[in-house]
Amino acid sequence: MQIFWQNAKFRALVCSGLLDGLGTTLFNIVFIIYASHMPNPNLAVSAVSLISSLPFVTNIVAGVFADHSHEHYRGMLTTRLLQMGLFLILSGLISLSPGWYLFGILLLLNFLTEFLGSYGGYLMLPIFKKIVPEQDLTAARGFQGGVNQSISLIGGMVGASLLALLNQNYVLFALVNAITFLLSYIILKRHQADLDVPVKQSATPQSTKFSLKKLLEEMKHNYSELRNFPQLFHFVLLFALTNLLTSMQEVLMTLTFLHYHSLILFNYGFTVALVGAVISGGMIVGAFFGLPPLRRASIESNVILVLVTLLGLFLDMLVARNGIVMILLVAIVGYLCGILFPKIDAFIMKAAPEEQLGTIMSAINSLVTLTIPLGSLVVVALGNLIPLTFIWGLMCGLGIFGVGYAISLWKRYQTYA
């Protein structure tokens, strides 16, 4: 928290990023509401959900483009103006009579806005690394992560409430979104002297002929480059495994609630929402107010704590099925992840070359994020074929494997971020 008040450059980046993230997050829930009024709401809502997940897949493309950009600061300014322009166009189109062609155009505009947001985020990373002292990177990334997690937690609720206050006026809402990007631009522009710092550009032979083929070759090369950082590679595997287990756990819990009423608190819908809110809230508290001993511990020690707590949660769901214990363990998992993830993030920023920072970070984010739909798909498929208790037993086995792997890394490395 102190880094936010003490470092004006960092504060400017966080406030600008907050408005940028808010502008994107606010409209996601509103677009789903708009889709629900289409002639075929199931198809429209599914299309919105699919398009919203695409930026996770295209993250690596955004990262590569960011590393090849000549002017990172000016690129960030340009993305904010483009996002604002797209929402101004969207505000005009959304006032027209709903139709599938129009809906397809709105989907494209929404995707472009999210992609530009990802691109701007990767442009920001080398600037972030330059303006924040190395010893403060973990605290700074933790604070930034807490802000982003808070936006994710309350953004949808704020968006739906604001739309109701505007009497379902989608045009006005899109204009409000455009204003958030304008404000984000103004903050960046006001701090030009602080943020317009020289950044190394990724060196590509014949960069003037940078093509799709070269892009794919560089993506493949940078994935293979992860193996040149043994610790980093192992952390990515553990990070992916943790994400895989938590995504499987979330879907599996929603299925388990249908069959074991001892886990239900008040009603089914409330319990599902509570679990999601508790893990997000735990991550926010961990990011902002992590205990000093846990912040000072090695990354390997933090990973072990997260996986042991997850294993305890899996055992509770398999054997005891106690709702209070379940909520407590979910909160602890969220809290520990809120401490762990910024530390891994800061370690990556320190280890990765400046000119490859966007590419490597986006490659890792894409790999880790792809485990979320994979985990959900696996649980949905298995949930219709075998008993849920067997799947929880499988989860316990994966948890034990993860703990053992993390302990082996702890014996080999002692990494501090």
C-alpha cells in the first residue's frame, strides 16, 4: 500500500490502468444483458461468452506486438484513444434496431477493445519495470493485482446497477465507457515526463518485413525460451497446475452442491456466489494486507502452502463435506494466492529480458489461462460419466502430486522476489 502513495509514477500507472480495466469490465456484463434481449438469447449470450474468452488466447499475439513496438508510452496513449473511439462508434450503432448483423459488429468492436486493453497492458510492463525499484516490484505487482481483482469482483455489479440507473439506455452507458478511457488517457498524458522512458525493442532481423509467419515463429521460439529459465519453467508448471486444480474445484463444487445439501448455505445460488466472492475477496486481502512472514517466505514455500490448503479443501469435499470448513479453506486459498501470484509475477519481471518482457509474460499468461477452460471441460465430461466422489479422489491425487513436486523444488531452490 505504501508504494502507491510514495511513488507518483506508479500511482499514475495504477490509476490509468484502473480506469482502463473498469471501462472494459463494466461493459462485459451489460453486453450480456443486451444479448439476452436478442431473438435467440441462448445463442447470443454464448457468443458473448466465447468472444470474451478470446483475448486470453490472443494474449501472446498482443505480447509479441508490444515487444516490437518502437514507442511504448505513445503506444499506450494511442490504445486509450482507439478504445475511446471504438466505444463512441459502439454508442452510435447500439442505438439501432437489434439484428444479427449489428450484433456481430458489436461483438467485433468489443473484442477489439479487449485486445487493445491486453496490448496496452503489455506495453506498460517495461515502463513499470523502469519506474519501480527492483526491491519494490513484488509489493507493487501485489497492489496492482489487488486493484485488478477488485475491479473483476465489483465491475459486473456496478455495470448492471449503472445500466439500471440509466434506465437501460445502452447509448449513454457506452458513452460513459468512452469517458473512462478518455480519463485514463488524460492521466497518462499528464505524467508524460515520468512515463515516457526509453524501452528496449525486441530485435527481429528484417523487422520491416514482420509477417504472420515471423510472428508464429517468434511465438514458438519464446515458448521454447522458457526452458532457458529452469526456475521460471517450473514455476509456470506449478502456476498452471494450481490454476487447473482451482478451476476444476470451482466447477466440481457447483455440481457437488446439487447432491450434498449439507454444503448449502441458505440456498444453492447464494452458496455458489458466496464461494466465488470469498476466493476473490481472499485474493484482494492477500494482495493488499499479506502477513509479513508470508511475504518474506520463498516462492516455493508459498506454493506448498497453497497446494496443501487446496488438498485440505479437496479432502473436506470428499470426506467431511462441512460447509463452514469449506468456506474457511476457500478463503485461505484465496488469501495465499493473493500473496503468491504477485511474487511469481515479480520474479518473472526480474528474470525476463526487458525487450522480451511482453512476449514472455503473455506466453505464460496464455499457457496458465488455458488451464481454466481445460479444467472446466474435464470436470463437466467426467461429472457425467463417473461418481463425483471418484473425481474428488482424483483431485486429492493431483493435489498430493503437486505438493510433492513443490517440495522437490523447495529443496532445490530458495527463490525470493
